[in-house]
Amino acid sequence: MTLGPGSRELLSRVEERAHLRQLVADARQGRSGVLVLRGEPGIGKSALLEEAMAEAAGLTVLRATAIEMEAELAFAGLGELVRPVEHLIDRLPSVQASALRTALSLEEGRTPDTVTLGAATLTLLTDAAATSPVLVAVDDAHWMDEASARPLLFALRRLQAEGVAVVVTARDVEECRFTEAGLPTVTLTGLEPAAAAALVRRVADIPADSEPFKRLYRETAGNPLALLEAAPALGHAEGAVQALHGPLPVGPRLTAAYSVRLAGLPEAGRRAVTVAAAGYTEEAAVLEAALRQLALDARVLEVLEAAHLIDRSGGRVRFVHPLLRAAAYHTAGAEQRREAHRALAGALADRTGPVDRDQRSWHLAAAAAGPDRAAASALADTAAKARDRGALPAAVRAFERAADLSAAPVDRGRYLLAAAEVAQLAGRGDQALALAEAATNATDDAAVCAGATGMRSQILLLRQPPRLVHDQLVDMAVGLEAAQAVPLLVAAAGAACMGGAIAQARVTADRAAASACDGDASAFDHPAALMRAHTMMLAGERADAAAVLDACDTFLTTTDPLSIGVEATSFSTMDLMWLERFPAARTLLERAIRSARRIGASERLVPYLTVLAETRLRTGCWDDAYALAGEGAALAAEIGQPVLQAYAVSTLARIEAARGRAEKCAGHARQFRALIEGRGAELVSPYLEAALGLLDLSTGKDSDATARLHDLQQQVTAAGLREPVVLQHQPDLIEACLAADDLSGAQAALDELMGQVQQAPSAWGRAVSARCRGLVHADEDAFKEALRHHEQLPDPYAKARTELAYGRFLRRRRKRGDARRPLVAARQVFERLRADPWTALAERELRAAGFDTPTRRGHEPVALTERETQIAVLVTKGHTNREVAAALFLSDKTVEYHLSHIYAKLSIRSRVELASRLAVDSHVPA
């Protein structure tokens, strides 16, 4: 029997019930909260969920009860949950609305990624709460299909000020996304003895001080359902005596206790209860149609209801407890289960809805006793549709099962390869590798083997040391046709770059480009040419790289960035940035970001956002850069891209280093190292070391800066990096050496920098090498030369560093009047960028030169959080709260909440004042 409303007062869950009441009360006040109730079967989770629903009078209640059989059905849980508010989907931003409609099979569309679908779920809950507060109630979440669980968890983690209360129940099992997601969780334990005794008295006359009750309580550990199941056996004197000499049917034996009840059913009842347990839906019409397939009278359901096995109401048939469903299904014989699935498949044969088709294909598969080509084909079609809707785990399982049902080796290989491809998209590298190997073992079909080889190369790139991956991919390419070899060679060159083997990458990229060309002048319309330009750039062949990029210009500017691979856009825009073609890089990146945002391609967004962040950093738009890097880092964490997340984090750290925020910079350094450790990404880790070297220099730790930056220079030299504009750390090394009285070290670093700039001249290289020459040799003409070069470069921070150095030089030469102009100019730039250590240094120099420094304009700097910075930057560029929410995958209410905090922190009242305080560029980056 179930723990119904009448048992609530007997549960004595005082704290838990108070927490639930507070959740609902908070929702009525416009606040949001989540509580996960975790515990063993029968512990009272569902009763507390009912308690919350009883408290929620006047709220919109969205409820979903996951069942074991539905774990294979993509978006079954999400569809049940949002069905009462489906009419609000059309109000969502178009990308989100399309993603949700596609997931719920309301329309055909492009694959919705988890982030966009999660944002759509969040927005839908927010919109529903705009009319009345919402209670989301999810029972037995451990059985929710993964396609539903992922976007729902995405939304739950972002609830803040929407008026949504969430209660989730889940069993204490090893793998459950909801109990492992870091959400507020309460683990329920058994009732106290007094409450247990009161509950037992409802079903049996067993005194609380008797030996039978003490044993009953000891063996049930106070589990309410176990108490109710076992107590009747002890309620009779004879039963009590017998029970004392054998195990009680409680605890882990609850299912066995249910099996005894099922065994008492007549044959028709046992067949009917098996059909009910095998169903993926609780819809009474489907169950009754299946019973007709077996020539069973639908009135047999009355027998099941009289036996307290099922409840029939509202056109649905529900088991009174999930354990009853499990017991009914698993105690039936194999042939009886197959019979039930065949009947359910027949019941769905005339129904054409996409959900019905998916259910029917799984029933056909479960009904098969061996290879079944028709069932395999139907299940493969279901898998393809699940993949297209973004339900990747469900698609993997369906393709695998289709392979199991296939007798022909080529069909088995194709289905296994399809499963591997989807597993790779889902970020399950180990599973994808195993499936790819199984595919090649299943068949010698050339297309299957080539596809499996290419996929292994992509997975290995992110899972093994990059240099080792390079060698493996080059070996794989041997003997292949050009069409198959070129992608492997391009990936191999990228792996070598990432691993810091630039000379090796350069050779492999040449091979890839030559294979792609094959004498055809259109080779510049190929990612291989862009990879070749990238390796040229890193190797210091700046002019040659520029020539290749010029030849690729039409390809880059006219091709949809989402159609040519992420490396084509991200690598080429990096190169354009290093070539100081900032407008071109920015235009390409913003176009790519718009495309990715339009279709919700979050995996593509991350590299575009991170490269654009560095582009904005190098052009003096630090708040913009910080917001973009923060968004990129958060999104990379959400979808599991640790190397790109580390790259974005290094940009945050560099801005914090220049601003002297040592604690924040150190925190991001720890995060960076945890992300990158063991990945062999030798050309990514230098970004952090450059940031930490700048922090040491900014905060006066000259010896530490010298040691760190000297080690960094040795590292990049060993890697073959010859382009100084990539990391831009060498001027910091030279200044640190001079501050630490290491003149010989400064001279050696200057010689190396000047040699590289001579080989690969750039405006930045010419400017900073001239500045450093002025510092090392006390050469005023060098400073003047540096400032002339800075006029060609839109980097105010680099120019201000030169002006500061020049002003200090002039002040020490007692040219105080001449020193004032460059020092004042430097201080103004540092102040605007909030580079506090450098502002303070410029002010000290001005005072030493005999000039009063004016009181700083405006207010003292106030540190916004990363999220607040992202919101502030977008708001000041004219975006509405709705647009900001869509861009950052938040709810409108959360944007409002953060915006109110921003206004309070900055003591302002309007967006106009916010724009003035931030002093950011007015261009909208996406």
C-alpha cells in the first residue's frame, strides 16, 4: 500500500516538511529554490512530494513521474513535465522555442544542444511563473531519461529569482544526475521509534514495547513502506511466532514481498499486470488496446485494482508503487515479457505520432528473441530521430540495440559506427572508442572502417598527449586515399600545435595541404590551407602566413563558419589577430557567433567567444573581453571542453593580473591547472604563465617575475614558437630583469626579442622592442620610435606602458616638464582600464616629477562578479533583459536580479549611468 495523505502526520519529518513549506512560500514571494529528497525505496520521498503539492494551492504544478521503462525514451520526462505549459513555448526566443519543439517531437528541426534546450526549459519555467508561482515536482528522478535530465538540471542550477519551487525525489543509487549535481539535498532515513509505532498501529495490533515490534523496527530500520508491508504478518499470534524464526520481507526484500502478492493473481491478471509493467506510457487507452491484442477483457484491470496493485484515474493507469512495476515485470518469464511487448507494439501500430513510433520500435526490439531486421530498422530510425533531437544517450542505446538485432555484418557495423559517432558527440570518449572498435570488428566494409578511423583520431586528440596523437594520426593516414588522409593530417597538425611541437606541426600541415591541393588551385578553399597558415604563424613565418590567409580570404568571408569546422574559424581568426588585422578577425568572429547563437550551437560558441575575448583584450576593451571570456569559460564548463575553458580562464587571469587583483588571478590559476593537468597542452599552459608573470611584475615581485618569465621563454623556445606577438610576455621579462638589477638578463632577452621581430616584423613587435631598447640602453630616441609604432596599433595598454617608461626616463633625466605629458597620458589610460598598480605607479612618477595628481574621476573601483560583468556589458550595448538572458542562458528574472545588484554596487539608477561608469565600447559583439 502507498503512504497516502493520511500518513503525513505520522512521518514526523518536521525539518523536511518545514523546508518544503518554505520553498513554496518563497516561490509565492518571487524567489526560487530546489530540494532533492534522496533515500532508499519506501523511505517516504513520495509522501513528502505529495506534502509539497498539497501546500501549493494556487501555484502552477508541473509534475513528472519517471518510470524505469521510460529510461530509453528520449525526452519522455521533459515532455510530461512541461505538458501543462506547452502553450507558452511559442513565446520563447525563436532558437529556444525551436529547440524545445524539436525535442518534444512537436516539429522537425536541427539538433538542439543541451545548453540551448536547458535555456529553453529555464525560460519556459520563468514565463510560466510570470502568471503564477510554479511548483516543479519530479518523482523517481533516478529513472528519468538522460535526454530530459540534462536540460532540466541545466535549468534548475540557474534558478534564482523566478518564483519557481522545485522538489525532486531520487533513490540512493550510485548513478543519478540529480543527486550528483550539487543541488541542495536531504537524505531521508527511517522513522523514529515513536513515529514507526504509530504508523504500524494503522495496519496491525503490535505494541510498541513488544519483541515483535522491536525486531520489526530493527530489520526495517524505520522504513515506512517496509513497516507497512511486514507488519500485517506480525499482527496475528501465529504469524508473529513464525516470523520470529525467519527473515522478514522488508528492506532489500521489498520486491520479493510484492512478488508474493503478484503470485496470487489469476493467469489473466498476471498477463495483464505484465503488459502494464512493460508499457512506456500510463495511458489507459494504449493498455486496453494491448490487452485486446491478447484477447483479454479490459475488466481484468478491475482485478488488479482490487488487489491494490494499480490505480485508475484520469484516463491513466498507475502502479501504486514503483517497486510493484519492477516486481511485475522482472518476475514474469522471458516469453511472457516478449508477449507483452508484442501486444503493446500492436496497440501502437495505427498511431502515427513520433512518440508512439519511438515506443513501438522499442517494443518490437524487446519482443525479438533473436536477429530481427524489421525491428533493427525501426529502432535505427528511432535512434536517428533521437540524435536529431539532441537526445544523444538515447540514440546511442538505440543504435547499439539495432546492431544487436542485425544479422548482416555490414548492417551491424553501420549501426555500431552510428552509435560511436553519437557517443563522441555526447562526450563519452571511452564508449565511442569501444563502439568504433566493435564496428571495425563487425565488418570489413571500407566506409565503416574509414569512418571509425577518423573518429578515433578526433577522440584521441582530446584524450592522449597531443604529440603521441600526432604520431598515431600520421600513421593512420599512410596508404589512405587523399579524401580520407587529409582530415587525419589536419587533426595531426593541430595536435602537434597543441602539444608544443611546432616544427613537427609545420611539416604535417604541409603534407595535408599538398594532399588537399593535388595540383588544384582551389586548395585555398580547404581547412588544410588554414592549418598550414597557422603553423607558419607559430613558426615565425609571418609574411608567408599572411599570404596564405590572403588567398583564403574569399573562402573565409563567404563560407558559413558552422559548415567548415571549428578550427577553420578559430585558428584563422587567431592568425588574423596576431597579424594585427583586428577588424577582420572581429568581423569573422562576430559573424560566427551570430550563426552559432541563432541555431544554439553552444559547442561552437566556446572557441569563438574565447578568441574574440582575446581580440578585445588586445584592443583595450577589457570589460568586453572579461565578459566574453567569462561566458566562454562558463559555457565550456557546461559542455565539457576543459582545454578551451582553460584558455578562457587564462584571459580572465591576464586582465586580473594587469588590474592587480592577485587573489582572483591566483584562483583562476588554480582552476586553469586543474583543467589542463595531464592533457599535454603545452601551447596552452604558457598563457597562464604569462599572466602570472605580469601579476608578479604588476605587484612588485620583480625576482619572482624574472624567474617565471625566464622559464616561460625557455619553454616556448623549446616548443619552436618564434612569433613574439602570440604571448606578448617578453617585454615583461625585460622590465622584470631591469627591476631586479639583472642587466645581462635584460640584454639577452632584448636580443632574442629583436631577432624575432626582425624575422617577423609587426607593429606591436617594433613598438615594444623599441621601448625595451630605450629601457635597457637609456635611449630617448628609442622611446620616440616606439611611440610612432604605437600609432599603428589599437592597443592603448601597450602604448600606456611605453608612455610610462618614457616618462620615468625623462623624469630621471631631470626633464620634469617633458615627463608630464607621457605620464599623464599613461595614467589616464590605466585609470580607464582600472589597471590599478600601473595607475598608482604613474601617479608616483608624477608626484616625483613635482606634479599634483588630480583626484580620480568618479567613484572608487567596485569589483563586479564575472556574471555581473557579462550582464553589465551586454546591457550597456542596448540589449534588453530578454536578449541578455538568451545570450547568457539565464532567465529574465535572474538578469533583473543581477542588474539590481550591479546598480546597488555602483550607486547608480539607470542604464545610461551604467554605460558611463563602465566606459565600454558601444559595439554589440554578437
